[in-house]
Amino acid sequence: MQMKILVVGGAGYIGSHMVKRLALGGHEVVVLDDLSTGFASQVKWGRLVVGSTADTERLASLFGENRFDGVMHFAGSSLVGESVAAPARYYRNNVAHTLNLLDAMVSHGVRHFVFSSTAAVYGEPVAVPIGEAHPRSPINPYGASKWMVERVLQDYAAAYRLNSVSLRYFNASGADPDGELGECHDPETHLIPLVLQSASGRGGPVTVFGRDYPTPDGTCIRDYVHVTDLCEAHALALEAMASGRCKGAMTFNLGNEEGASVHAVIDVAQELVRQDGYEIAVREGSRRPGDPAVLVADSSLARQTLGWQPQFGRLSQIVAHAWHWEKALARQDG
């Protein structure tokens, strides 16, 4: 089924990969992005409209000019520390501006919405692996703002018949296997690109924040899921709504269901970069407040309901694709 899809935040990391996946799947894609954190150069397969969900007139015009079959929303602010320091920005962008988008959809009869949510809605885990029924108790404004939108979507489904799928990511990682896209955050906060930037020379030593956690090697364990697999889940969610298999407001976890420690990530990356004659510098740091020891997903619901099957589940694959992308960025900077 060919559709016309609006991808909000399609110039960012996950959004740009999503645009490629949709376009190569035969869909027509329009990207709305204010380029505050995204890059126009990353929009290679869709039509870019520069604008923000804060602009209700722009949204009305965009929806009036196009008959969208669905909307995917990747434009949320997502830095935990920043959300603590500037909560107003997070509630405004992640909640209020999302309401603008949802209202435009309802006004123009667009009924299918895929929302980029996060495992941060769960807060400190009370059980691992974490399933969708785990208590939602976010411990920072970032997680709280995403949980608020999920609650809004439940009410919009009941009142306006807006179908939605919220996808709770664990640790999005990796890069386009073809080497055409990857992470371009500024500042970068994700472990895998920080490790690889240390090797390429574009970054300093990578910091290990604590080695005294109750894990086999003392470092935190996280569930890394490849960005390409995330995009496949979004496509499947949209198809499920279009076919009538997913109705109302539904939520799914997205993870590989396997944890990898900080130490393991560095070891895998170290072995890979040494093949190219590089070395990763590591320094020790103290624990960061609010870092749980283990975060691993139970993604069985997405597998069963959406038919999602991650293709790049091995940590070595994720790191290899990210390293290919990092080397390309280093050559550009060099």
C-alpha cells in the first residue's frame, strides 16, 4: 500500500533513516523539520519543508496542501540532563507542540500517528526485562513529557478516533548499513558514537561512569537496538494501522532483549578499530545520578503484534555500521 507520509523531525538521526526506509518502500514522503538539531543534507529521499510544530499556521497550511495518510513524529527534545535544567523547553516542545500537530491531524482527517517515545517513561526499573505493563514512573522531565503525550494519545483515540502507535525505544544505535546516514548530534551523548569518535580523533577519551554496579563487569548494561530495525518497526506500525490491525492508542517496546555493558561496548569497538590502526582512549569517572544498573527490553509484544524481527541484533553489527559512518565523518573533517 503506497501512502503519503509526513515525517516530523525527518532531518534528524532516526527520522532521516525513516525517510529513506519509506521512500525505498514506494511511499511519498514530506519532511517537516526546523533544522535546530537536524541537517538538511540528511534529507535525501523526501521533500523538505523547513518549519516547526510550534507554528500552527504553518501546520494548517501544510495539511491543507497535502492529503497525508499518516504522520510520524521524531521531533522531540531528548537530552535527559538538559530536560532537568530546562524543563519548560521540554514540556513546551514535547507536549504543547505535539498537541499542535495532533490537532492539525484531527482537523484534516488524518487518522494514523506513529510516535517516537522512550524507555525513559519507566524510570527506575522494578523488574528486568521491562515489558509494556511495567509501571510508568519517569524520573526526569524528558521521560515525563513523553509519558504525557502517550496519555494524550489515549484520550485522542477515545474522543477523535485517532489511531496511534507509541514506540518506546531503548538505546537507538548504529547507522545506515549502506553508509549514507548516521548520527550527527551536537553535542553527542550516546555511548557508541562517543567511543568511536575517541578512536577517529574527533573526540577525546570516552568516560566510563562507574565500575561498581551489580553487573558481571561492574558497568551499566543497556539494550542497544539498530536504527534500521527501529525504522522497520515504525513502518510495520503504520501498515498495521492502515490495515485496521492496530486501532486506538497502542504502545510497544523496541529493543533487542539482550543487554551489553559499557565495558563490552568498548571491547567490541576496540577490537574493530584496531583493525584499521586506531585506538580508543578510556578514562574513569564516578557514577552519574539516576543511571540504573540494567535496562533491557521485553519486546515480545512488538514481535507478536507487528511481526517485527530485528535484522541487526548483534552488537558487533551495530558498532561496525557506526564505525563506517564515523570514518566517513572523520574524512570530511580532515
